[in-house]
Amino acid sequence: MNTNDKLFNLKICEHNTCDMYGIATESTDHLFFDCQVSRKILQQVSDWVGIRLPVNNIGVWRSQLKEGKAKSDMLNALLNVCIYHIWDQRNKVRHDLVIYAPQFTTKTVIAEVKIMVRASMEKTKVRGVDGWVTRILNWNP
């Protein structure tokens, strides 16, 4: 990913700091795990699914993907949608000078994941979904 640290080193941009807060160097690790905006989004999403997923360790998120088909599909979709929206948020700040509250981004992530998981369940005709997935799909922020 072309984060500011890489762009700065290539002399493509004038600074290497985080576009969202301008405090730290914007690396991939910073953008997805250390940035205040990213941490809030990941913490809110972790709270939603009711699993203590550390906001600074993608490996722990991935380790949860082995816990049943529906749960695995949901967590995989969740991780991918979070990464996409954090990157999208960064680009909106960088190119449009617009920043949304992390809560707005979290609600968008949740809505998209619910749609994806329901579609996947219908497509694969998943039956007997466990209580965790049902609770998550029915939860509204």
C-alpha cells in the first residue's frame, strides 16, 4: 500500500505523517493498528462481535477464522471490510479533506458485513447457525 512513508521516500509527497491526525509516521502498521481513528473503528467492531480482538494484532483476528463456517465467513468479511474502510477513510482525508467520525465508519462496516454474511448463508444454504452469529446479525447499533 502506498502509505505516506513510502510516498515520502519516493519523493512523491511532501510529508510522511498520518493524514488523519498528522502525529505519527504513516506506515501500514500505523494506519491499520496504531492510528487513533483505526483503533477506534477496530475496537468498536471488536465490541460488536463480542470477541476480544486486540486492535494491534491481525494474527489474533485470523486465528478466530477457524471456529465454524458461518462464524469464520463473518470474521473474514469483517476483517476485509474494516481494512477497506480504514483505507477509504484515509483517502477521503488525503484527497477530499473530509473525515468521518469512527462511529459512522463502524456502522457502515457492520451494515456491509451483515449483508455479506446473509448473502453467503443464503447462497450456501447454511442451516442451524449458532447463537453467536444469529445475535450478531440481529444486533443494531
